[in-house]
Amino acid sequence: MRRRLVSRVLDNLVVTKRGAGGSVSADNNAYGLLNTSTRGLVSKGKGKKGLENFEEFRGGHGRFQQTRPAASQPAAQQMVETKVEPSALPLTHIDEVGAISIVEPHELDRKVTAFENMDGRRIEDGRYAAFIEEISEFVPKTRQFTDPVRTFAYGTDASFYRLNPKLVVKMHSEEEAIKLLPIAKKHGVPITFRAAGTSLSGQALTDSVLVKISHTGKNFRNFTVHGDGSSITVEPGLIGGEVNRILAQHKMKNKLPVQYKIGPDPSSIDSCMIGGIVSNNSSGMCCGVSQNTYHTLKDLRVVFVDGTVLDTSSEESKQAFLKSHADLVSNVVDLAKRVQSDKQLASLIRRKFAIKCTTGYSLNALVDFPVDDPIEIIKRVIIGSEGTLGFVSQVTYNTVPEWPNKASAFVMFPHVKAACQAAAVLRSQTSVDAVEMFDRASLRECAGNEDMTRLVPDIDGCGPMAAALLIECRGQTEEDLKARIEEIQVALEGSQLPFGPAPGKETSLDAYEFKHDQKDAKVYWDVRKGLIPIVGGAREDGTTMLLEDVACPTDRLGDMTMDLIEMFEKHGYHDASCFGHALEGNLHLVFSQGFRTPEEVKRFQDMMDEMCHIVAVKHRGSLKGEHGTGRNMAPYVEMEWGAKATELMWELKEIFDPDYVLNPGVILNEDAMVHVKNLKPSPTASKLVNRCIECGFCESNCPSRDLTLTPRQRIAVFKEIYRLKSIPSRTPEQEKRLAEMSKTFEYDGIDTCAADGMCQEKCPVKINTGELVKHIRSEAMDEMPKASKVADMVANNFGATAWTFNKLLGAVNVAHQILGPWPLQTISRALNKISGHMVPEWNPYMPKAASPLNMNPPAPEVSVEAEKGIPRKVVYVPACVTRIMGPAKNDTENASVHEKLLSIFQKGGYEVVYPEGLSSSCCGMMFNSRGFKDAAAKKGSELEAALLKASDNGKYPIVCDTSPCLAQIKSGLSDPALRFSLYEPVEFIRHFMLDKLDFSKVRDTVAIHVPCSSKKMGIEESFMKVASMCADEVVPSNIPCCGMAGDRGMRYPELTSSSLQHLNVAGCSDGYSTSRTCEMSLSNHSGMHFRGLVYLVDEATKPKPKETSSSS
């Protein structure tokens, strides 16, 4: 009754406001189902008095009242009714965390004195203190965060909105969710669940309580692969790409015939987590509609707001739920009956979900299943509900085959409309697997890629409206693939559409052949995946990269695309690009947007209004195809769906969450201006990180992600500190917040950053947050001249320093033998704490002193090459770490790394040359990582000069036995040509010694850890190949970075503990790597010895007979 009264009163307000202005006919509304609307009246303040009276009639905002909003309306009509002065700029307000909002005049001086369940009005009135007190009985304080750094950092997601949570809770189990939600309901505390935070529409934000299931160690990461892999049960903290790798390993281990994967394949699949994939009903490039979560879901476990768990795979759970929640079930069944009996509404719902649509709730659940199966309806309604109906703690997918035979073609069209028409032809006439459209702006970026222009020369001659389709088809067999390709070619040729880069340059379809070589296909798909970051990386400093996501029936895609291109030109978005999943009529609109001035905010507001009108009203499309509604599209849900369907959504929300505890304001929101409130600023803090788009792709590579902050979070906090420092006259509250953030950031942001640069490997705009941290450390050292003098002294006397550390390790080893481990651990831990983490903590795998380096290794026998006058010579640079550190005390191996590598050189017939001044040489990394740039540069320059001389200016290969040191040497070279002569040992063995050595397999199962520096140098394949020649089975560590970072992991052992908790090397006899400090940490956390891979190679090889050895 209350909702019907709301609708009637609002409709009356509209009629009163219009007067003689006329009414909106059904023809002007999507599908003829929209009622008249007051969206503009509410948002602009027109008729505000009437609405305030209505609030009084309604009883005002109760503790948890969020009733349905005024309806949305087409933008053109809204401008007539609400914008008395179209050129007037909106009033904007900046809050305490820098977020920008459009506000009404009466809101500028408004002080919130009572809790209201709306963004910005959820004040502490005692409810949060009571909530914290109760949850502290089962969630320790160490997993509750209220400090300004963690709340700000953890509150940041990939959207362009900012809300700062009052409390962040790291939740570890479903059991905690069962306890936590009823307490939230009891105290009226809104809860938002967060997985990876890669969502783009503002659905994973809150200024209340944020509950994180990501970066909580091993929690929410369990899985079970069923049978042949055709189904898999996973928890929400697993990354989508991880799940596919689990399925691939299952196939390989069990020698199964078919490879399976999960259906959804968003471009963020290697970063987003199952929790978000399910909650947003994510799809992707090849997923379409048929393979999204809704359609591939088998079962789930969901925790409702009262703490009840429904497990749809358990008959007992289902029956118990039907009995305990009979009213809820009855209400859901009633909704389904009403929808199924309303032919027009049911037809609308089916039509909407025939294309990609994540605007609003999954109303298709109400028409897809019979009313006598309410559990199936509830199961599907939960999908795509963005955490507003319950918490999904487990999901079982029916997986889909990943056929091995693939081919891709890149077909050019002189006009974007022709490309769109071709996509419609392919959708209706073929079984093609994926079709991606590139507009002219996208092709402009492709032209800068040499591999693309090699494969598709026509890209260079594109016309102003040219476009292209990237087409992929797959087959279980080669014959299946061939048949699909022929089907596509017949359909396209029969369409009589023009092919080619521009009018007058038409060509035949044969010019764009299908590429079967996956190296070529990878070029196409890598470029496609890189389109979004290209815009993000090229944008003006201080702006944000926005990504809108719209869809329409494929036969309308060409017209909609043209309208959107014209819209961007009209509003001055000259960098905008329209590309995406053409097979599904799904476009991604990428553009840069600033929120620095009222003019910029108004431009965004006007563009959004027009875009929504174009998509939802004119072309009857989806305002969100796959990214979820969030706050971004909440005000426009009724514009797209109409009043009747939107009313159903409000009813669904109130059936499952009548008190609006779960993620209120997301999907449905009574604030018609929420999409232009709490807009995230982008302070220009440093050229090193200004391009950050805060997508979160970097986070899964970060060793400190479970401990303190991730790269995205470090950058966000760094920018906020910069913003606060830039305020000319700070208030006392701002001063306090700045001081607290700066102090906390020292440990969370600086000290616990490994600065390994692995974040750059996954960053779409290639930001290395480690460089920022090193820069900050360097600036700190500039203010400490005494420390810099000590660093210079160490650098100038490095030979003595290395000798001293070598002898110190020998003494510690003797103490270990005499005293045992406990005294050393206790004393070193105390010294570490007292010294401010300057003294490393001892562990049982701390190495002994390395044996002295043999400066006169035996000369090899005369090689075939030498007999021909070709010297077989190598310059060997034992890193200072291998000159100092030998194996661990209890290791069965007693030789040092350099002894093993010299043995391998000897077997291969190589003459070894050392650079001059070896005993005092250092790559400079130990200085660079601490911020001593000058000392690092000095040592690097000295070593480079010695290497040039020893290698005859790069004539001979140079081998450094420690991967991180080699990476440091390469990064500091003044002569780039020397880079091509530098190798780490595994790479050298792979390229120079395989034909000179006979290998045998001497282990059953071994683990390998490829150091982060080796990953960045692209030699993971070499690791696998060489190790596989020495062992029957090789198990990768799957650890992006161990967190050792030289000696940082010894001084901050919690960093390596956090990173290596994910190490899984069960069943392995021993492990191998190419970094002595990493090996020490890996040994400590695995309980087995990790050594240099050269140990395994030396054991597994012998020289080839002279007569069969050939040149490299």
C-alpha cells in the first residue's frame, strides 16, 4: 500500500507541475511502459516543497527508510521541465575525502543531525559503536579498521565514485557472515561486501561498513573440481582466471580429453573475483548472454540478512528454508505469478534479457522458471543483485568447453555502420564465437602497433568512419573449425557489404584471412584488451578514465553507434572511443572526464542524460550491458525499464531486505542525482602515478596485499595525502587527518612495499608503484645526510663490507650449532624491533657463509669452436649475495652457487672471465631499494665499465647468477647495446648450453619459483623448459613475488609471511629458483630447501661427447 501511495502522489505532482505543458505519450517511452516522471523535479528542486510535505506524510526518513524514487524520464523532456536556465552551472560541494557532488542550494549549509540511510547522511549516533562492540566477540580488532589510511585505501574501487567507510572488516568465513548480518540488522548498520573492487559502477562503495572478503589470506579461496571438470564449486575470493587455471591443471593431471573453463570471461578475469562475477552477472568478449553466471549457474550458498543460509545443492537446506521463510517464498511466488500472467511485461522482460542487460535486478528469473519451483527463482534473482539481497558464500558453475582449435580474422569496413550490419549478419546466420568491433578511434591506436600493421596493412589507410570486426571461431576438431570459418565467409560475402579501409579502397573478404597461428591471433586480442588502457594512459593529468557500458539489439547497433559518436562530438569528448562486443550489441564507451570544476561536472551530467535517452529510449537498449547498475545507473533504471518493472524491483528488494541493510542505494536509489554525487577526484600528485585508473588489476601481483596495502591503494592514499597538503588553509580536522595518514602511510605504504615492480606487469597503463616508493624513500634520504654518507662509505668500501657480512654469517652459523635456533630467533627479533627494522630477523634457513670464489677456474678442453677460431668464452659476474651467502646449515648441499655454475661452464667447455674489481663489485640494488640513488648509480656505473672491458664491449655473453641483480644491471646501463649480452643462468643454459650437455631426469617432482625480476624479463618459459629436462614433474610456485625484496623480507618478515602463505608445493622433494634471498624465504615458509636451479642442472648433466657437440 505504501508504495502505491508513493507512486500516486508523485504522479499527481507531475501533473500539477506540467499544467498545459502536455504529457508524455507511450510512444516516447521505452516499450511503451513508462509512466510520467518527476526525476528532474526532485533532483533540481522544482516542487521541492510538495515533496517535503510528502516526506512528512510518509513519516520522514525513518531509521532505515529508502522507498522508491521518483521515476526517470527521457533527457529531452527532462530538460524542458526542469532546466529553467539550461546554461546555469550546478552548485558543487567537496567533502572531507575530496569527493565532488552536485548539491541543491538548501543542502550547502545543511548539517546532518540524525542518521539517514543515504550516502553522506549516515552519521554515528551510537549504532556503529554498538555494532563494533558486538562483532568484536568473533572478529578480532586486528581485522577491524577505522584509521584514515585503511578506510580510505580499502574504500577505493575501480569506479569514479568515492565514499569513505566508517569501518572496514576483513571477514574470514561464512560463519562470520551468519553472525555479522543479524547484528547489522539489529543496529540498523548498512553493510557492503567487497571482493576485488574491480567494479565500475559504484556498487562496491559505502560510507557505512565495508566487509572485505579479498586479501584475507587463504579465506574464501576453497574449491572443488567435480568429475571431468564440467562443474566446479568455488568460493567468492578466488580470481576468475585462477579458476580457469585450476580447471586446466585438473585436465592435465588427470589426462582428460576436454578442457573446461567458467562461462564468464570479462577482460578483468585475471583480477576480478568470483564474488563480483556472480554479483554483477559479468560476461565478457566470448561469453555473450548464454554463458554468463545466470545461465551457467548450478547451485549457490547465500547468507540472507537474518543470518539464514540457503544451500541450493542441499535438499535438506531447501526444505528448511521453504519452511522457515514461508512468507518470503510466498511473496516471491506472488511476484512470479503476477509477471507470468502479464503478457506485456513478461514479453518485455524476455526481450530485455535476449541481449546483455545488467540494469536492475534479474527479473528474467520471474519468467524463466515455474512458480512451483521458488528455490530456482530465488537462486537466479540473487545473480546480478550486487550484494543487495544477500551474501553469496559459494557457487557451483556448470563449466563450458574450451575447444583447442581457434582462428581469428581482422576484417576492415569503410564505415562503422557496415561493420555493425556485418555483426548482425554473423549473429543471425552463423555460430561464430566472438565478434569485437573497433571504431575509428580504436583503429587509430592500432596503427601504432607494428605487429598489427604487419598483419593488417590496411589499418594505415583508414577513412574517417572506418571500423573493423575482430572475429573468432572455435572447433572441437580441425574439421569443425574449418566448417565454421566457411559458414562465416559465406554469410559475410552474401551480405553484399563493402570490405576495406575506406570508400574507394574496397577490397574482397579474402584480403582478411583467418589466422590459425595463435601468435598472430594473440596480437589481435592483445590490442583489443589494450584499448581501454590506451585511453586511460593518454588522458590529461587530473582527469579520470570513464567506461560506460551499453547494449542494444544487434540490428540497431549501427544507428546507436552513430548517435553516440555524434553525442561525444557535441559534448567535446574528443578522445572518446566506441568499441566492444558487437555480436551482443554491446559497446564500451571510453573517455576521459575531469571533475575539477562545475563546468566539467555539468558536461558529464548533460552527456549522461543524453546517452541514457539515446540508449534506453531511442534504441530500446540496456544502459548497463555487463558492468552492473551500481550508483551510476540507479537514477535511470525506470527510464530503461518503465514504472511497472521498476516497481517489481523495489518489491524484490523489500522482500529480501526490508530494512535496507544490504548495500542500500545500489541498483535502486531514491536520490535522482546520486550519479553525480561523490565523484572521485584525481589529484596530479606525481608523473609516476598520475595515469593510474585505479582498476585494481595490479593487486593480485602484490606481496603485501594481505598485509597492508596494494599498489592501487598506495597510489590512492599518496594522492590523498598530496591533496591534503595542497589545501592552502587547512582546518584542524584536515591537519589531524593529514598527520594521521602521513604517519600510518610510512609503514603501510612505504616500509612494506617490496618495490619489485610486479604491479607493472599487470597494470594496463604500465605504472610501477615500486618506483614511486623508491622515489619517496630517496626523498627521505635526502633529508638524512648522515645516512647518505654512511651509504657512500659502504659503497666505497664494498669489498670490505661483503667480506664482513660473509664472516658474520659464518659466526651466526656457529652460534646456531652451539645454541640452537631459539636464542637466535629471540635475540634477532628483539634487535629488529629495537633498531626499527634495521637488523634482520634470523630464521633456521639463514645461509652459511659462501665458500671463497675460485678466481682461477680450470681451463676447459679445446672446443670445436675454438679449433675453428671461435672462442667459447663467458664473462661471469657472481653477485655479491652469492659471494656472501652459501647454502643453509641443514642443507645436504654444501657447495655455493658459484661452484655449481663454474661446474656447468666447465662441462660446456666455456672459458670463464671475471670482470675487474669483482670483490668490490655490486649492481647497486641494495642502495637503490633504500633510496640511496647516488650510491646505487656509482656502483652500477663501476660494474658496467668492468663488464664492457671484460666482454670486449659485449662481444662475449655475460652471466650474472642472481636474477634480481641482473635486472638491476640492465635497468641502469648507459650503453643499451650491452643489454643484449647479459643473461641470467637459466636463460644462458637454455640458449647456449642445451646442445653441449646431456640431461637426465634426477627428480620425480620439484617446485620452481621464478623470481619477479625473471618474470619481468620474460624468461618463465626457460625456467620450465630447463627444469623439465631434469625432473619428471615441475610444479610452479604460483607466487608472483615472495616479498623478499633483497633483505626487506628479513627486516620485515611479516611481508614474506603474508605473500608466501599462498605457497603450495605439496608433494615436491625440493625447490629451485635464481635468487639466494628468495630461496631462503621460500625454504622457511615451505619447510623444504629451495636452491639455485643451477644445483639441479649440475646434478642432471654431463658433457656431451666432443664429437657430437655443435656450436650454439
